[in-house]
Amino acid sequence: MASVNKVIIVGNLGRDPEIRYMPSGDAIANIAVATSYKSKDRNSGEQKELTEWHRISFFGRLAEIVGQYLKKGSSVYVEGRLQTRKYTDKDGIERYATEIIAENMQMLGGRQGMGGGDSMDDGGSYEAPQRPAARPAAPAAPAARPAPRPAPNFSDMDDDIPF
């Protein structure tokens, strides 16, 4: 029987990427991405916004791109697969950590800070292990489009990250 292990996440970074290098020189980048959804409380009828945090790891050239262009608050689209690791903590207790191993990433938002708005027109798309393609030149007179919505403020999210 065939199986599929595919994850798609669209959210915002809760902190700057952490970049490390293996002895071989290959880069590894780790990010924490917040996704949220609204639901109605059954008892009070009040709208609540629930936030979920996702650990995402990038390898090789994709990790270098993440370290160079993404920062806290950046909007990002990530495709990858789930992976669960087993490890022993400092007290000798066996624990499990589930993370997303990224295979494709697209930066969302404007070029100023790579995450400043909701327009996907100025973002970049990257797949591992390919190098990014050059962007085509912009048309001489772009058509008028509505102003982008302001980006959500995630500046105080660092304190809520559970890891």
C-alpha cells in the first residue's frame, strides 16, 4: 500500500533562524513558524484565536537561503515531510521531537525585510537542492493593484515559543 508524508505550512517566523554548519560545511537552519486559526468557544460563543508552533529544519543551499533572507516575523510557505526523532535528555529520560524537514520554501510578502506584507508577487520560491532562478524583469507600467494589508505584529511571540 502506498503512503504519503507531506506537510504544507504557511505562517510567520517567531524568531530569527538558527544556522549551524556540519563538519562537511553543509548548512542546517532551524526555524519556528506560527500558524493560527479562529474558532468559536462553545460555551461563551466568543471568537478565540489558537496558535500552533511548528519546528522546521532546512539543509544545504536551502538552509543558507533561509539564514540570509528570513527573519523574525517573515511570512513563509514551506513544503516538507514530518520526521520524529528519539533522544535522551540531560536527565536520562527518553523523549521524542517531531519536526518538519523542508523540501521547498517560498518567501511571502514584499522585498523590504522579506515578510512585510501579504502580496506574494515579490516573494521568492526555493526548492532543495536547486539554486534559485533569476527573477524576470518587471513590466514597464505595472497594472494598479490594491494596497497590501498590513502584516500582523509578531514581535512579542518569542516568549510563547515552547522550545
